[in-house]
Amino acid sequence: MKKRKTLWMRYVDFEKIKDMLHLVYENNGKLRAGTLEQLAMERGILVKKENGTPLTHSPRYHYRKVMEGLGLVEVREKFYCIPEDNRVLEFIELTSFKEDMSPDAKEILREIIVGNNDCRKHFFDVFMEDDTYTLEDLRKEGEYIVVETKSMREPPVGKKMEQKKSKKKKVGAIILKNPSGKAIELKTQDEIHAIYWGVRLWALELKITDEIFISFAEGRIIYPVNPDFSDKVLLNHLLNKIKADNSDSEWVVLHIPTFIKEAALSTRFSVDKIKNFLEDLKIKYPLSTMLIPSSTMFIDIKTPFERQDSAFRASYLYEKGKGYISHLRIKRDIVKEVKA
């Protein structure tokens, strides 16, 4: 049999993966690839959400390959079977067909993904100093990484003609690099689809990692998420920022994206948790806090590419009627108010 050279990881909806796994469980050892796909379409799994039409051959193929690659199923003599793996059996027990996964089920799925050799080699290893680690180790010890794209390494428009004349060697499309210098380079379209648009998005949607993008020059920052959120930790971080401000004003002005970045990298809390904390702060201390909006145009011009704009705006608060909030004005007296 000819060995498949391309990577198996692709972006998938893990609720669909879970439902397909239940089909295999109900028909253990009875379904070939084609019959599994046909049954999944008939049961409303491998169909488009917007109109219910069946997915094309390529995505159907990738759903099967992701199940195989993660070890959720085994193929024995061309028939799909449930493996003798306690984690897979527990995952099936904790889930139900066409019902959203529970937090416990998602945690098992996170462990399976982080424990997968291909996912580690091509993505998670770049966060870690040692090659031997668990999901918990990744959360506690993993470093953040920066995504460097080819477009970030291109010269300004005025210098493009110069570069063409010099015929410089083409560089890799995407580089994932941590502060220690450890890096993974994604050179081919297959690697980009599998890792950048595959495993990276799995990790983001399952909250294994989160992302910050506040500056095109800095690039997209990806960091492991600490699920043990504490508003007290964030409050202390905020109070320390206020105390460190040396201005004479009774108000301290904080740039929200910068605060989110610093808080995220020091606490490993998710961006959404930090944003919720700031929004709650306005409710708890209405006389000591003030949100300052920024125009969408001002935010967008910070990136030269339209596709990056939505990711960039995600680091700002948003308030209906006011728009994007770029700064938080906070009274120094809040320190006394909080302690009281």
C-alpha cells in the first residue's frame, strides 16, 4: 500500500467528530469508509450547517482521517472499529449523539490531542522545553509563541521592486517561534493547512491555547491557557499597574490591548476572561472607571491587511452604541475602594 505523504490534520468540527464516533460505536466493525460517510450524511452529520447539503468528498475524507489520526477509531481490514483505549471509551460514555460535549468530555479530547505524536511534533512541542509533557504541563510550563508570516518579512511597498531585482531566495510561509528561539517552519501548503489552519484552530476552539494580536509588527501571539481563573489575580495585576503609574493625575489611563496582552502572558487566563473582568469592573466601580472608545478606522489602519482586522479588533472591548473601546480611565482612589 502506498504511504500517504501529506499530513492528516485538518480543521474539523469536533461535535461532528463526536457524532461520527458514536456511529462507529453503534456499528462497531461493520462500516467501511464509504458506508460510514453515507450514514453520516443521512444522519445529518457530514452536511453543511447553513443548508443541510452533503459535504464534498475532500472534507468527508478529512473527517475520517482526523478520527484515525487521533486514535479515536481503528481501521481493521477496511472496517472501522472502536479501539481498546480507556480514554476513547470514557469519551464515548461522557457524550451523546447530537448533544453538545460536556466540559469533562472536552477535557479528555484536549488530552488526546495534546498527547498525539503528530500534533506534538508539528505544533505543541514549540511551546515546551522538554519533549515529555502532559496537557497540565503545557498549561503550567508552556511558553508563548509568535507567528511570523511571509508578509511580515516583506519590505514596504516602495522597496518591493528592489527586492524583485535582487531575486532574494524565497523564505518559508509561516514560522512559529518561542522566546527561547525554538521554532517550527511551515514551508508547504499541506503543512499550513494541517498545522496553522488545523491543529492551531483545534487548540484555539478547545481553549488549549488563546491568541493575542495587537500589532502587525509583533505578530500573532499564541499562549497556553490556564483554566483556573481568578478575578483576584487580575485585580492585583490591575492595582499594581495603577501604583506603578508616576503621573500627577488622579486618573490613570490604560491601553486595553496592552493590558490584555500583559495580563494574558503573566496569568495565562483567556482573552475573553480578561475582557469580562474589565467589563465587570465598570459595573462594580462606575464612578471610578471610564471606557474610552476608538474609531474602527483607527484600529483597522494599524494592520496593512484587511484579513487581519477582525483578529486585531478582538483585543479591544466592544460596547453597543459606543463601538470599540481602546482605553480604560481609572481613578487612583479605586485602590482604597477595593481594599475597603
